[in-house]
Amino acid sequence: MSFPFYRLPIDIQSLILGYLSIFELQYISFMIPRDLLRNTLNQCYHITDYKTIDGYINNFNKCCFLCSKNLVEIFNMIICKNCSLDLGRDRVYYPEICQKCSKIKQKRGIVTFAECTICKDYSTYLGISFFS
Ligand SMILES: [Zn+2]
Ligand SMILES: [Zn+2]
């Protein structure tokens, strides 16, 4: 008999998932109900804005932070101090958005300085692909 994890209160489930690193959480995120994933990001990573939480969940699923369409070929990582997720110990998770949303078309490895599409602050865009 398997342990009835999903019958525990949602905050306890989140507390347990909180022992995973965000990268481990991302790896198994397709198995986790969205409510629980949102609650976990809120409770364990202290993200209070649900729009931001949904953006990160989009990124977990390899979809654009903003429009939730699949990220294909080359897309942009926004290196923005406001919109990144500081995980401590020099590990930071940055939002990834499609080039349509960012309106910045650039090649892989190319850096552009521009207004952050999410918070409008000055930031850096890095062109990346899943193969970089
Ligand atoms: Zn997009
Ligand atoms: Zn930003």
C-alpha cells in the first residue's frame, strides 16, 4: 500500500516538497497538482504574487513565463534582480520567456540590455536554447 500523500493537508504536503531543491521540484512538477505546486512555491520560496508563481510553473513545464506557450528553439532568460528567484548559496532561478513576449530576437549566447518585460526595470536578456 502506498502512503496516502495527497490526503495530507496541503500545507503539510508543501512542507514535505519543500525539502526538495527547486530543480528537483521542477523535475517532478508534471506529477504534482497545480494547486499544490502553487502552494509550495508560496510557502517554501516565499513568492507571494500568484502571477509570478504561475510564471515559474510555466517555466518548469518548459513554457513561456508570460504567455505559457511552449518554449521552442531560442528563447530569452531575463537576468533581472526583481524577477529572479534567489535560492541562496549563489543559486538563482531566472524567468524564461519566448522571443515574442520579450520582443527581443537574438541568437543563443547573445546578451541584450533592455527593460524587463515583467517588471519594467532595467535588466539583461540572454538568448538561450535547451541545448545550451
Ligand atoms: Zn511568451
Ligand atoms: Zn524584472
